[in-house]
Amino acid sequence: MQLILILIGAFIVFILSTLTGGGASLLLMPLVAAVVGVKAVAPVMAISIGMSSTSKVFFFYKYIDWKLFAWLFPSTIIGSILGAKMFAELSSDYLQILIGILLISTVFQFNKIEKRTGYQVKAWHFAPMGLVVAFLSGLIGGVGPLMNSAYLNYGINKESLLGTRSANAILLHLTKIISYAYFGYVTGEVLKYGILIGLSSMIAVYFGKLILSKMSEVFFRKIVVGSMVLSGALMLWKNREFISDLVATI
């Protein structure tokens, strides 16, 4: 029954993820943690999101911005390896709170949602940003659509955002899977849940693509920003006990 609930949840979440440009890991993490344990969340999500990203690349391949991918390539590998290495060594609570606040703050970056914000993001900016995001993703398992505001400010359309982000996600999560396996976190149970959730997510991407094709660019931007704010709120909610203890000590 738990497995069925996870697969149904994954199907719904990955349809939403296709429509919002990411964030599935944050929405699915609590459910996965309840079934397989907190320590297994990061490797399970790496496998499942890697599979869903492969499906997205298949559907949006012709829209991929290979210039951006080239800038992201080396920093994604380096950042994800370093993050996975520190996965078992550092407390990620403070980082998750900071990321949650950053995601929520994106709502203030858009005066008019159909336009870019005041700063111009260039292709080379994605190299340092990708390094930081890959590191955080390897460390805490997922950071949601943290870079989506950068993609939007670069001036990318919805199909190109999904294709480019997914191509980079394959690289990111494949590196994480190898790193987690090296450090002993990829068990038989992790593989089982990761692959089953991944298969559910690949089917969900197809239905998400059908809905996305009928969606305007302006509406897409609105739900991307909305999903970032929601992801940030969920991340803070997930760490509410830690925040409460932190506030009590001040």
C-alpha cells in the first residue's frame, strides 16, 4: 500500500514538475522519507529524477540550449561530487532554511511576470551558479527550482527551459548516483524505490508535455514563480521543528 501511494504521488508530482520547471524532489521528499527513511531520500530522488529528466530530454531535445549546457557541464560534475562527499558529514538544516527563504524571495523579483527582472543573466553566469546548486543538491538531495529565475531572466522559453534544465539534471543526478554508490548509500531498497518512482515519473512527463503545449509563456512564467515560492515554503515547513528549536535558543 505504501508503494502504491508513493507511485501515485510521484505520478501527480512529476506532472506538476513538468508544468513548473522542476521542484518535484521537494514535493515528494516527505513521502519518500516516511517510507524508506531520511538517509535514503537523496539517492532515491537522484535515481527517480534522473529517469524523469531522461524522459523530458526525449520530448524537448530540439529545444535544448547547448551553449548553456556547455557552461553548466563542468561545474555540475564538480559541485555534485563535492556535495555528495559531504552528504554524511554536515548538518543540512541551515542550508535548507536558507534555500527555502531564497525560493520564497523570488516572488519579489518580478514586478511584471511577463518581463525579465532588472538584471541581465548571461550564459557564463550559469557556470558559478551551477556549481553552487549542484553542490547543494548533492548535499541535501534536492534544491527544487532554485535556478529557474536565472533561466527566466536569461530569456529562455518554456520548452527550452525544460529541455536544457533536464539535460543538465541527467548529468547532475548521474554524478550524484555514482557518488552515493561509492560512499555506500545505494542499497537494494534504494534502487527498487528509485527505479519504480522513476518509471512512474517518465509516464507522468508525457502527460505533462500534453498540458504544457496548450500553456502560454506568460502563464508558464507565473506558475514557475509560484512553484518556487511553494517549494520554499515546503522546505521551511519540513524543517519547522529545527527552526522552532533555533528560535527558542535565541
